[in-house]
Amino acid sequence: MDPTAARIRTNMGYLFLRQGRLEEAARELDAAKRIDFREVEARTELGFVLLRLGREEEALVELRDVLRIERRSPRAFVGVGMILGRRERTGEAITAFQNAIQADPKYGPAYLRLAEALDRIGRPAEAWSAAELAHDHGEDVAPAFWQQLTDKHAAAPPLPPPCGEPSGPTVDLDDPEPAHRGYLARVRDRVRAHVVYPRGAGERGIAGELQVEFRIGREGRIECLALRRSSGSELLDRFVLSAVRLAQPFAALPPHVPPPSLPVSGTFRFRIGEGPASR
């Protein structure tokens, strides 16, 4: 009815993209930006579609055009940085990712791409910090990448081994007995600081509840970590396990805690529209 409606073309492009029909998505997004040069969302998405199609130079042109129109588009900066990184122009790629973070300090993908670039040039400590920030802004950092950074960065929190089968009672992270209340309140605050709704789960409407168990050693390090009840989503489960690991080291155990360690269990609930919560 209205072939000149740019926004409808953009939405058509998104529908084709969700179906994996990249060529058709590119065609609709290209039509949208031709109808309205300032249809920034279409131009940005078109850049990423072209990149997936292997049309790198065209993608770079589109994303740079976005930045001429909207100079604070974090996603366009990330796309440009990805292309520059592929061309081994790592310094320029890092600058692009840093520009994305400056434009939007909460944009998780920029931190993750920055971590990958820093790792490639042998700066593991900075890469770890960027990966941690990516996680804290809802980005799903692959376990293999965490392990890769751990192997290179001596100060990274060690990956705890899995706990064995439950062998006794645990202290509830959210409802501890009075003797542990003050200590576990600080533990809970540190864990919660790393638990947000993962971006990928939120975008796909994934919700769930899970329970983890971990044992805190005398010096405040996690001796083992286990998923005791799954949320049904590998992404949510993996994200919370990473959050617990990132929260260490905790304070040393109080003297009244009997050796060798303090077994703790925590329940984490993710509901669309509510955000994450423990218990």
C-alpha cells in the first residue's frame, strides 16, 4: 500500500534476517536506506548482514556512513572495529571498540570485542578486565575464552573444579543462620554485582530458575562450584556460574566457621520484565 515507507522495509529486513534469509534481508534493508538516507537502524543492520555475506568492503562503507549520520552509534563502531580487526589493523580496531564504549558505557558487545582484540596482541590482563565488564553488561563470554584468558593471566580467578555429590547441609546464601549472616551478606553482594540478565536470554525471552552450590575456602577462594538444579537454559546456567567465579576472592572465613570450608547454596531466578534475582 505504501512502497515508500522506509520503516516497513526495515522491519521486513529483520523478519528475513530472523529466518536466515540474508540476501533478502540485505535487499529490504538497502531499500529502506535508499528511501530514507537517515534510516540509521536499517543501515547499521545492513552493514552486519553484508559482513555475514562476506561483502566486507560494502559493510565498511555502510557502517561508516552510519557514523557520519549518528556519531555516537556504539553498534556501528563495533562493526567497523570487527572489520578492521579482520584486516589485522588491531590498533584501529581497539580504538573503534573504545569509541563504542565511550558512546555507550553499558554496551556489552563492545567490551567483548575489545577483550578479544587485546588478547590477540598479548595484553591478557586488560583483556580479562574487558571480558569481565562484558559479562557484567550481559554479554555471554564463551567458556573457552575464559579458559584462554585464565591460562595467560596469572591474577585471574582460577576456574573452580566441580563439586562432588552433595555430602551434607549447605548455608543458604539468601537466608543464612545468624552466625553466618554478616559474612554471607557480603558474599551475596559480590555475587549479585555480577548477575544481570544475559542480553541473549532477554532478547529471546528465556526465563528460568537455577540453584548452584559452592564451597568457600579459609582464604576466601572458591574451592569447588556446581550447578545443582538447572534453569533449563544453558545460557542462564553458564552465566550464573561465571558470575560466582568472578565474585571471588571473598573475605577470609570468620574464625568461628569450622574447617575446612563453608558450603553455600544459592538460588537465582530470571523472569522477563523483572530482571534477575537471587532466591
